[in-house]
Amino acid sequence: MKTALKEVLSVSGMVLSWATYFAVSKWAIGMTGSPFAAGLLLRFAAFLYLTIYLVAKKQFSGLFCLGKAALILLFIGFLGYALDAFANFGFQKSSVATGTALLKTDILMANIASAVLMKEKLRATDWTGTALMLCGVLLVLDIDYRNFSFGWYDVFFLLSALAVTANAFVITSAQKKYAIASEHIAYYNNFVVMCLFLLSALIGGNTGLSAVAANGPTAVLLIALGGLAQTCIYIFYYRNLKKYPVWQVKLFLLFVPVVSCLAGVILFQEVLSFLQYAGIVLLLAGGAVILLRRRIYKTNI
């Protein structure tokens, strides 16, 4: 019972942390006028939290004892930056509807990679549940498909989806094959992404500091909240990647838009459409189908 509760809390913590980070990130981009400046500020806050966390756990010195394994951590950080950068490039030229839809192809990429590269046996219930959840989240996102079109620049969205999928598998490999602690992976990942965001922000001539100064304590508090959310993402997301197959963790993350929508209804009196409610039902139905595989096939996942 305790184990089951711990699993529920871990998945719930990951979803809530991601929803919080997305909300603060959206605000930060609006405040600074630059996704790279916003990313730099949030990653710097996470850098402070992670440093305190590792020092408190007496694991900070372990960052410098990884040898050649540190190279794979640098690669994880590069992929973390690439997935954001590619998405930003795409959104500069394309519509939000097209980008949002194409970024969700990472779900299918994770399933295919799991089946083909990792030799995991995905059952009919897994594919059915995935399809239901993917359809559900597209409805919840309330995408305007009238503005959906495909141009050469939309390839950046597919590259972003590919980067985020590859990142998850490389993280899993680092945890299992190289026995690297999740905390150390998180620290390297965040540090590399922060440095690359800094470089991009300097090239763009906007580090976001003037925007923070103009908005005062409110900006500092929200950036601190975003950094804390990013830190919690590392803790919960990496734990779940160690516990579950990559494709299942990706499906858990489909609940992030649902949490965001429900938060909007509760906190800001936003009104959901019929299709959005239908999407929530499809998401839950898809999740139930996948969970039933335990009973149908008598497996552990």
C-alpha cells in the first residue's frame, strides 16, 4: 500500500510540477519578451536550488568524480537545450496550432523507439490507450485546426519532439547502464542548459535582468517558484524514468494540460468547452486501458 501511494505521489508531483513550470515560464516569456531570457532566469533559480539540495544531501562532491561518464551528462544537457531551441524557432515562423500538435508526436516517437530499439513488448491495449490519450490531450488543448498548415519550418517542431524523446532514453541509459545518480544528471543537465541559454540571451541582447528590475519583488518570487518547479521536475521525472518505461512516463505527462485547464477553472473562473471535457474523459479512458494491461496480461507494468 505504501509503495502504491509513493508511486501515485511521484507521478502526481511530476505532473503538478510541470504544470506549474509551464505557467510560470509562459509568464516569464511575456515579461522578458524572450524565451531564452526567461529560460535563463528559471534555470538559474533551479541551479541555486539544486546546489543547496546536493550540498544538504552531501552529494555535491560527487559531481566531480564521474570521469568519462560526465560526457553523456553534457549530451543530455545539449538535448535539453535543443528541444527548447527547436520549438522556439518553429513558433517564430509557424502557428501555435501547428506547433502544439506536432510537438505531441514525441508520444508516438517514444512508443516506436520502445518497441523497435528497446525491444519492449507493447500490447494492443498500450497502443489503444496511447491513441485515446493523444486524441484526448489534443481536444483539451483546444487547438484551432483551421490554422493548421505544414511548411518546411515546421520540421523544427519534429526535431524538438525527437530531442525530448532522445533525452528521456539517454537519461534512462545513464541511470541504469552507468549507475549515475539522478541528482547528478539533473545538475549537469540544468547547468549546461543554463549556460547555453545565457549564450543565446547574450547574442540576442536580452538577459531579462532589466525586466526583473522593472517588475520588482513579484518577478523575483515568480522566478523562484518557477525554479522550484523545475527542480521538482528533475526529482520526480527522473525517479519515474527509473521506475517506468519511457513511453509510460510520456503518457503520464499528457495530464499536464488537464491540470492546467482545471487550475484555470478553479483559480480564474475560466470556462471549458464541451470538447475539452470530452478530451479529459478520453485521457482518463486511455489511462484506464493501459492500467488494465496488468490484469489482462498479468504483467508488472
